Amino acid sequence: MTSDNHKEILYKESGFNDVLAEVQQLIISDFAKADFAKRLPAKDLPTAEKRLLETQEAMALLGSGQHVPFMGMANISRLTEKIKRGQILEAEELTEYGDFLRSFRMIRKLFETNRFQLPVLYRYTEGLGDFQEITTEIEQAVSGSRLKDDSSRELRKIRGRIHTIERDLQQGLDKFLKNPTITKYLQDRLVIIKEERFTLPVKTEFQSRIKGNIIERSNKGTTVFIEPAGVAKANDKLIMAKAEETAEVYQILAGLTGLIAERLSEIDYSREILGELDIILARGKYSRRIDGRMLSVNDREEIYLNGARYPLLGSEAIPLHLKLGEENRGLVITGPNAGGKTVVLKTIALLCLMAASGLLPHHEGGSTLPILQNIEIDIGDQQDLGNALSTFSGHMANLSGILRRSHRGSLVLVDEIGSGTEPKEGAALGIAVMEALYEQGALVIATTHYGEIKDFALHHEDFKTAAMAFDAQTLAPKYELLMDQVGESNAFWIAKEKGLSGGLLAKAATYLKGTAPTTLKKTFAKNSSKTVKAKAEAQPAFGKGDRVLLTETGAIGLFYELQDTNEGRILVDKKLQTVPLRRLQLEMPAAELYPQGYDLDSLFTDFRERKFLRDLERGSKKAQKQLRKDAKRRSNTVEGK
């Protein structure tokens, strides 16, 4: 809506390009398609309201079972350009153009009948011209792709003469076909026209037996097409008569084309009206297809969506309920990854663009959308390898442009604001960007995982929060936006589901609240060889990586470690769980399952964790630096730095 590049990003990321493509497929005429491709969403309220009313009336007309009788529109631009270049239309082209001109009267009559139900569209059709004298001339002269014999007195005389000559030729040649002496020289008992002359197909070896002119030879050389001497003069007369016919047909076609050319400026005006109706009807068809309904638009920068759906997801789209602009100008959305936050942003952007373009979205009634001067969007991975930009650098470059272009009348939508860098710095930058956009007068909607940004929204008087619903039982997102809520982190739920013990999670929760972790060195007493031997004898014969059977459930798992003398941890269905050793039965030891020297820890930890541990073991400075950095960060959190 500002630069072409900005518009391209907005249309692509919101899905508006896909919507426009679907609407364009519903447009009949090529000239209306070209016009629609150049149109932009309205930036003023009256234009947007008029477009929505037009589409609503189109939906009402289509819903009543009536259809606008568009005729001859598919190629009308090409035919009009042909006339403007001074070329003559062929008979079938005149038929098509005549249908087009005749449709004006039919369309005007349709909307006059429905003028009280469709007042806006009726006013369009009042401007359609009446070209009945042209259509009458075409109907009287042309039948399909051929001029009628009665198109002119001269044409009727010429075609009569042609008919007489052709009849005489056929009768003369029939005598050859009935002559048994002649027929034995022929390939077929047929009269064949070659190069506009009546001929007989004669076998090559008998060509000297029939007097006349050889007009053509077959590709294989087995047949010659001979014009018998007795019909040569009649053929000449026929060719001359057909030349006269061609000249007369040209004159008639030129005269009919001239009738159109004389009123081409009036026709062009009516054509523009039909093009507008074509576009409006296509908007109505699309809006009906997505079960759209009328909504209001405003110039107060207010967004209220009541059960609105993202049209490109069809029936799978979750209804969106959202309110912004009347009491608050900023919104921060939190929630799990893949929980639908991005779809919320796309839905808001797309529905604003649709409403400004006269397309009715699906919603549950009462919705209103603002007519904006500018919509900005930052969604997705902005990484550009060609420019050596990281994901974070790409987002910052995008936000820099957004900050330059945003002002009062702008809507800014940012996904995962401040992400891609160190969390504290990213959160600080995200807050600063939102503050700047707010100060410039823009409506701001952002998604985030950062607690600092959530706190900013909670304490800012003109911001509100929303969260994506999350099922704590199934750990699955519901894709539903809940206004005035703050999404909690799901890390603890997921950790518990993956087998981390309750005690460990409880300790982690205290760290989250600011409790300092224990950092004192612990002294471990050395066991005597006798004690170690006694413990070893008491332990069941399970080792890391052994395949074991859970006797109660019949499940198969991998043994991980002993918890104490009576319990062990096993991996079942990718989840670690603690079970009594008496309920385990050895299926196959690790020594038989894996080759000698196999890294059994790899069965229970992911690649990054294994790499980090190996780096620590081999004394990697980078790994040790990361370890110190993590410790320092935890210390800073405790001290409130």
C-alpha cells in the first residue's frame, strides 16, 4: 500500500494474493480481469462502503437464482482493438459483437425489474447505451459464421450464378462417372475440387486416356487430378463468380463493421459499465463461496471481529473473536508455538484488505473493520543468505522500514517481536519498537514468548493482552484466541510429559521465582571395595541399554539407570518413567543389541546435548564459556540484575 515491494510482501504474507487469484477466475471478460488486477484496496470510507454494498447486492441477485446475461464478452477487447486498427470483422466476429451489444438491453431490463432490491447496481445499468439498429443490421445480414444470401441484392445474384455453374459442372462430370469406359481409369467415382476447380481422380497409368489439364498429383504419385477439357470454361466462370462473391462479402462486412466503428466511443463507455458489473458479480460469487456476510467499516481505527474465519483455511479455520482500537490501541498475543498466533495476524491483515476491496468475509455478525491508510506486516523467517543476513537481522531490517512508514491510520502486525537474539536484548528491542509505533499513532498487534513483553502489555494503559488456548491435558494447541489473558509457558507441562520427576520440576519452579540454585561443592565419601561389592550383588542384573519387558503392561522399553535398590528408569515410547525393578524382565542385554563401543547415551539424549557434553569432556573452551555464561545468567536473575 506504499511501495510495490511492501505491497508484494503484505499481499503474499496475508494470503491476499491467493484471494485475488480466486476472484479473478470468476471474472468473465478479459478487459475486466485486466482492470481488476490494477485495483487497490480503498483508503477512504465512502469507496469501501460503496464496494461492500455492491457486493451485497450481487450476492442477493445470485441468491435469488437470477443471472446477468453477459454475452460476447470473452473476446470483445480483441475485436474492439481490431476495429480501432481499421480491420474488418469476419461474419462470426460480427455475430459475437452483436451478441455483446444486444446484451446491454437485456441487462438493463433485468436490473430495471430489480431496481428496488438492487438500487446501487441499477444505477450502473442506467448508463448502458442502446445499439438496437446495429444489432438488427447484423442479425439481418449474418447467420452464424456466414453472410445470408439476402444481405444484399448483388450478393443474392452472384450466389445464384455460382449455384447454377456448380450444378452444370456437377452434371457434366456425372456423365464421366457414369461412363463405364471412363470409370475404370478412376481411383474413385468422385468429383474432387482441387485449387477451386472441379476434377476427376485418375490413376496415373491412365492419365493419357482422359483429355484435360492435370491440376494436382497425389503425394504417393498414384493419382492425378484432371480437369476434363469439357469443363474448363465452366471452372473459369465459377472462379470469377466466387471472386465477385468475395468482393461483395467484403463490402457488406466492411459496412457492418463501420456501423460499430461510428459509435465506438459510446460502446466503450457501456463496455466499462459491464466490466464493473462483471467484477462486482465475481466479488459476489467469491463472497458466497466462503459464506461471507455484510459487515461495517469505519474510519475510527476500530477492529471488532466476531467469529471471523481465515478464508483460505475453509472449514478448518477456527473462529476469531478480537476487539481493538475503541479502548486500546495495542495488543500482545502469547501462546505456544504452532498454536495459531501467526494465523491470527494473517486473518486480521487479510480481512482488512478484503473489506477495503469489497469482499465480504465469513463472520457471525456485528463485525467492523477500519479503512486504513497503511497495513504493515512482519511474519516469517526474514533470513537472506545472499545478503548474509541472519533471521534477526532480517526482522530488524523489516521493522526499520515499518517504523519509517507507520503513522496514524496504520496497522502494524509483528510475529514473534524481538526474537532471534539474546532474550533480554530481544525483549528490550521489542518493547522499544512497540513504544515507537504507539507514539507514531499506529495500531499495534504483536505476538511473543518473552515475559518482559507480556509485562509491558499488562502495565501499559493502552495495551491489552490475549493468549492462544492450550489444552493442558493433551498438550495440544486449540488455535483459539482468548482476549484479556496471558499465556503461560508450556515448558513445565511438556517436561512432565516427557518423564522429568515432580521433585525436579518443583525445584525448577523455585528457580523461576528467583530462588538461587545450590552452587556449593559436595564431598562424596569413598566406598570400600567390600561395600561396593555388596551393593553390586544386591542390584538386579539390568544395565543401560538393555531391552526390558514391563510385565504388567507387556510394553517393551530400554533400561536407563537405577533410581535406588528397588526402582529403575526406563525409556518407553520416547518417555522416561520410573518403575519397580520387580516388574521388569530382561529381554536382551545391551551387549547383544549394540556393537562394542556403541554410545549408549545417544539412545536417551538428543544430538545437541550429546555434543555439548562431549565438548565439555574434551575440554572445549567454547563449551566451558557457555557453561559459565549460563551460570552467570542464573546468578544475575537471582540478584535482580
